[in-house]
Amino acid sequence: MLISEFARVAGLPVDTVRFYVAKGLLTPGHSAKGGARPYQIFSGGDVTAARMIRLQQSLGYSLAEIDALNRDYRAGETSPARTVETLKTQIDRLEQRRAQLDTALDFLRRKIDWIEAGQPGDAPGLDDFLC
């Protein structure tokens, strides 16, 4: 598929796809069409890779970390042990994020309770909630 269709299927703006390609995070094939600038051809595997990049970004991975993980994967340097290590790291990051979200939700709920109670005393302070 060409870049516009790939972007639509992957749920990404075309500019983001171009950025990922420029950074080497996505490595589409090329067609004979297009002359000096051959068309980029994306596969279903590229869709999966793009979705993994977005997931990894949402987990707080930097583009450099994502690039390193992708290079290892493409080079066949992943092993079951390395995969488990990576997945455990992702789980840890999600658990940290969940804790932060739970703290923020607790603060917001206490703020609502305080307002609905007529604002007695001091408002719940952010100092009580480390996000």
C-alpha cells in the first residue's frame, strides 16, 4: 500500500509516517514507479510496526529506545529472555502510569466531594497527591 493508504490504515497522519521513515523506525519497500523518488510501499507488517511504535511512545519510550528495540528485532537479536525482559519493562511502565492516574483520579474525586459539600475548610491540595 502507498503512504496515504498506509497512514489511514495505521491511524497516523502522513507527516508522522514520513517522520518515522526518516528516523528509520519504519522501513517500507520501494516500487519501480516514481523515477528518482520511488514510491514507498508499506505492508501489513509495517502497520503492526507503526502500532507498536505508538504503543511504545504511550508507555514513555523515547524514539531512540524504540529505534534500538526495532533494530534488535529486525536483526533477529531477540530471544525469549529478551522479549520477556522488554515485556516486563512495559508492564512496569504501565503500572507506574496506572498509579499516577489513580492518584490524579483520587484528587479530582476529593475536589468534587469538597465542592459538593459546600467547600468546607481548605480545598484538597495537590501536595497531598504526588502524580
